[in-house]
Amino acid sequence: MFRIALTSSRRIAQPLLRRAFTTSVVSHQDFVSKSLHTLSEDEQMMQDAVSRFARDIVQPHVSAMDESETMEPSVIRGLFDAGLMGVETSVDLGGAGASFTSAILVVEELAKIDPSVSVLCDVHNTLVNTVFRTYASPELQQQYLPRLSTDALGCFCLSEPTAGSDAFALQTRATADGSDYIINGAKMWITNSNEADVFLVFATIDPSLGYKGITCFVVDRNTPGLTVAKKEKKLGIRASSTCQVSFDDVRVPKSSVVGEVGKGYKIAIEILNEGRIGIAAQMLGLAQGAFDHVMPYLFQRKQFGTKIGDFQAMQHQYAQIATEIEAARLLTYNAARMKEEGKPFAKEAAMAKLYASQVAERASSKAVEWMGGVGFTRDMPVEKYYRDCKIGAIYEGTSNIQLQTIAKILAKQYQE
């Protein structure tokens, strides 16, 4: 079994220093400024192990999964066996008990090999698991988190045919009936839904309440009336299932409410801010994966007796892309660390997702160009990165929504 083991390293206490300009005593660590590339021992172990997992377990299936537009079951099983489906979930509930940055590193490393597998893992960890850990009752946590860490895939059912960027215009209805709720409606664009066992469903208990009627429910796949319908045929991330999900008199107990009745909007807003860092990591990994595939080719291929990577025009292009990938990485890691520190991070998450998705488009497009005709063929992986990248500007908040979020926060900051 390919299982990622984490250690519980502890830093030796640093000697105390006295500031010359005060009488306060502070630790030496207060003066140490670390780069965003500095990872804890556990985070570094996680990154290295996932990189090996992606190469050894995922990579052999990438082409076949893309062609068949299906996720290889052994890959999903491998993610669970490797401990990658409960990264932040506590050890006593079956998870790895690792940091949020660890989860982001997992998403990034998987995306270097296959963004489809990456987003499956990302949605499960940063959206589904986090909703349970943060908002669910202790009973629901005990019931679902061990399953979500070991063998049950989750999905996040928010979007609808008439509720995309305007997510709170949703029409799925949950009607109280004694000790139960009865859910009716339809969801669209639901990632992981074809393989999912656990569905987080957002529905309104009263349309007249507007967003204050929105409530989050947990629904098991085998619940009568829940149907996973049409599977979309997509441009990219083809192995990742994206389906319509319908609810026809789906009866769930009131105990299945996640958080509070009428507070689903709060869950959605807060969790999507976190999820955007995950998508930034996916796009970052995609850009790095495309770059890593094309760069060796530039120093193998010769034209006019010269390696094409040695032409100055090419040097300027790949230097520019490398710089942009590094900038996207710093934005993404910074947003992750701010989230861990409990600081406001909505602006930084939006910036990271916006920019990383733009860099992914540029990097994968250039990778195709740099390889010339062969890059345009499906014999090489770079064309897949190019197809996969476009979704980064669309899901978990379009690029225009990210710009609007950033602008709104900046306007408030400068008008106060």
C-alpha cells in the first residue's frame, strides 16, 4: 500500500533575545523571516510523496482516462490508500491531520501530471471535507469524515442551470415535513458526481427569504430520488466527471442539515474562498507540468544547427513564463499561509486564482507553440494541458468574479 506517513516534528525552542530598543523579551524566531518556499518537514514529506505517487500511479493512466473521459477506479482507490483524501482531517477521524498548505501542495503536485485527478482530490479536500470539519455537527463529523478519508468520494452541489456566478439564485427547494426535509430540484456542473458517495446539497427552505433561506444538507448517493443524470462532454479535464444531479422528493432527516438552517450562504461564501486557493494550486501545477514537459525538448531539438532553446527569442519567452509561474506560486502559497494564520484572505485567494489561471493558459499555449507541429498532436501531453487550462477561468468563480471580488475589497479599503 502506498501510504504517506507524516511525522510529528517539533522545533527546538530558540534562545531568547532582548531587543535593544525595548525591554521586552521575544524569541529569536520573531526576527526570522522565511521564504514562501519554506515548508515544514511534514509538508516537504507530503510534497515528495505525492510527486512520486503522481508519477508512479497516475501518469500511466492519464492518456487512457482522457480518451475514455472516465476516471480510472484504481487511481481513486490509490488516492484513498495513500492518505490523500483526508489531508486536513484529524488522525482520530481517519485523516492525515496535516496543514492546509499540505492540501494545496497535494493539488499542485497531482496537477503537474493530470489536472483531472487534481481537481477530484481538490474538491474532495478543500470543499467537502472542510465543510464537514468546520460546520457539521459532531454526530455528522463522526458519521462522514472517517468514510471521506478512507473510501467515500464527496461532491459539492451548488450550481444550477439558472444559478452560476449568481449562485444564490438557486431554485432547489427543501420543504419541511415533520422530522424530515424533502428536497426537489436540479444541480448542474457538479464535479465528482459520477463517482461520489456523499453529496453536499444547497437548497432554499423558503424562496421569499432570499439568500437567508439557503441551507446545506448532506445526502447519501443511495437516497431514493437522487439521480446522477447527464455527464457533460468537455473540452478539458475530461476524466473528471461533471454531471447534472436531480432531486425528486429526496427525503432526508433534519439531522442532515450541515451548520444552521438558513446559513448555507455563509458556508458557500467562506468555503469557496478557500476552494479558490485550491484551484490556483491546480492551475499552478498545470502550468509547471506543461513547462517541465516542453523545456527538455527545447534543448534536444535543433534547427539551423542550433538547439532551439539557445535562440535568444526563445530564451526570452521561457524566461518570461518561468517568472510568471513563480509569481503564481508565491500568490498561491501566500494565500494558503494567510488562511492558516486566520487572517482575512478573500482578496489574496481571488488574486491567486485569477493570476494562476492566466499563467496556466499562457504557459500551456506557449508549450504547444514551442514544440511546433508535434506539440499540436495528441502524441504529446502538452496539448492536453492546453485543453485542461481553460476551466481555471470558469469554475469556482469566473475571472470576472475574481476581479469583482478584488475590486470590492480594495474599494472598501481605500474609502474607509
